[in-house]
Amino acid sequence: AIRKVPTVLPLARKWLNHSGPALRTACAIVFREMPHKRDAGQLIRQMQTERLGMTPQTLPVRVAILEALSKHRSPHLVALFVNATGYPGEQKVATDALVQIGEPALRTLLLALKVGDEKRTPFIAEVLARIGEGIGPTVAELLRHRRESVRILARELLTASGDPEAVAFLVKQLNDKNFKEPLVVIEALSAFSTPAA
């Protein structure tokens, strides 16, 4: 697989659902090293099967499948990677994949933050901070969230992003008469040193 020998691909397609976790891991590594769009469906189905019988022995299989799917950089896989941030051992691969997908993942990441799943929130916040530029308008919506912890997280993410678009959005919110908490916005703006801020 690592030498990218094409004749291994048909075997990987045949044995991805083998009973042995070591062989399933090897097959997923083949897909990681030689990614083809046609294999994404089979990998997703296998990931769902691995989730049903989750054991410590299947972790290498799940990680290898996520690594293989991350090579596709497809916005259609965002939900799968966001879900993976809730499983120990899968978080690093999932966060790296979401950062690679970038801006197309922002809406789903925002929804996941709004839900407030404590297991996933730190990893989603890390993804947003690593994406950085372009997250401003998306994250600024969280400044209206009912939970203070989410509003604080939004402010910190905006600060970390350094996104110039965030300043314009924050100023717009500050001038909105219906916005009840101007202090949150002022704290976020204070982190920027631009004339607009």
C-alpha cells in the first residue's frame, strides 16, 4: 500500500469487511495511500459497521478509515468527521480532516457548537481556531447564544481568528438595537488593532 502498488486495490476492496481487524486496517491504509472517489461509499459503510461493534481492537481500523476518507477533502464528509470528534482516539484525525476541508465545514461546525456537546466542543473549537480567516461571520452568530460559555467561546475564537471580516460583523452587531449584550462584542473588538475596530 505504501509503495502504491495498484494491484493491491482490488484486494483491499474485497477484504475491507474481513473478520480480522489487522487486515481491515491494512485495507484502509491501501485506500489512504491510493484514494479514489469510488471507494468513499464503501469506506463510509465500513465505518458505520465498525461503530456498531466498537472495541479497543477496532480503533486502528476506524482511524485508518478516517485517514483514508480525509484524503477526499469532501464537504459531504463533514458530519462524519464532526461525529468522530466525540470518540477517543479518533479526534486528531477528525480535527485535521475538518481543518483541511476548511470553510465548507463552517456551518456544520457552528451547529455542533450550538448543540453544546461537551465531548465535541473543545475539538470543534480547535478546528475553528485553526481554520482562522473566514470564520468571523459564522462564529459571530454565537455571540447571541443563550449560554454564556458559548458566548465566551465565540469571543475567544473571533479573537484567535484575526479575521478582518469579523470586525465588520462585530461592529454591525454592536449597532444592532436588539442586541442585548454589547459588552461581549466590545471585548471581542478589543482584541483587534485595526482602525475599523
